[in-house]
Amino acid sequence: MDGVKNERLKEARKQAGFSQAQLAKAVGVTRQTICFIESGSYNPTLNLCMNICKTLGKTLDDLFWEV
């Protein structure tokens, strides 16, 4: 996902009813981190990706990996 906007994460977050701040709090990061992931300017760790997926009820394939 190097430098590519993550529209799948943004859409899944909105569908789950989370603001960036709410998702950030749920996974233990700042709102800016979620913003940076969604904009493609930050590549999260695998652990953070897994926490986001668990919180949103999605898989890594759903949100982060090109399929």
C-alpha cells in the first residue's frame, strides 16, 4: 500500500460507524495515524493492521492487501 490511498479502510470505518478518532482510540493510536493510513502517507505495522481488522470485523485482504 506504499503511497496509495486506502479507500477500503475509510469505507469500512464509515460503514462500521466509526469516526477516525473513535477507531484510533479503539486500536490505541492517534486520529492522525488513522488519517495518515487512509491517505496512504503511513504504512502501519502488521500488528496495527490486524487490530484495525479485528475492530472493524474485516480481514487483512479486505482492507490492506492488493487482491
